[in-house]
Amino acid sequence: MDAGPTGGDDVLLRAQAIASLRRRQAYLIHRNIYLAVNALLVVVWLSVGIGAGAWFPWPVFPIAGWGIGLFFHRQSIQGPRITETDIQREMQRLRGGS
């Protein structure tokens, strides 16, 4: 059976939507694990700090390092933010204007 010209488009669009939703879901899982693990690290740091009097903020290193990875994971899903002003400026540049 032929689904017609839009039937194939709908199947492709559905597959793209599912892939996009899975990427978004993977990011949300990554973010939630990041928050939970780093909250646990801060609790451990506070517990050790109170008990031993060592207040060096060591959790900042995994928080920052992993945070950079999380940022790039989000960027890979959403991409850079392009505004209408950016589009108009680029169109003007391509037309040969200044």
C-alpha cells in the first residue's frame, strides 16, 4: 500500500521527533544524575569538614569539570541560540552589504 506523498514524510518526521525526544530525555537523565551525585559529594564534604576541620572545597572540581561536559551535552541538543537579528544581519552580509 502506498501511503501517498505525505505518508512517507510523516514517517520520517515521526522518526526525527522520536530521536529528538530521546536525545532530550538522555540529557535530562544526565542532568539529574549530575545534580544527585554532586549533591552527595557536597554532603560528604560537609560531613568530613565538620568532623575533621578540613574545609578545602574539593567538590568544586568534579562539579566544574562535569558541569562543562553537561553544558556541551545541552549544546549538542539545542545548538547555539540564533535570533532573528542574527539572521537578518547574516542575510545583509551575504547580500554584500556592511
